[in-house]
Amino acid sequence: MKTGSVWTILGVIIAVVIAWFLIEVLFSVMWFVAKLVAVAIIAALVFFALRSLVGNRNGD
């Protein structure tokens, strides 16, 4: 096997490992952002629900 072939195979393996790591990080960030958006929406709904309940009791 030629030296160029060995470097090509090593290059492909390294590229796959780096791509795997980058995809793992990307999906982790996307999952975190999705959870953050879901929490923000639920928090806003709960806030407005509590505000309307408390507002009705105070006679507003």
C-alpha cells in the first residue's frame, strides 16, 4: 500500500470523527434551544393565566 493511500484513509477517518463530533454538538444545541423555546411558551401561558385569575379576584 502506498503512503498516499494510507494518508487518504487516515484523512477520511479523521473527517468522519470530526463530523460526528460536530453533529453531536449541533444536535445538543438544537435540543437545548427547542427546550428553551418550549419553556418560554409554557411560562408565558402560565403567567397570563395566573394574571387573569388574580386580576379577576381583585376586581380589575
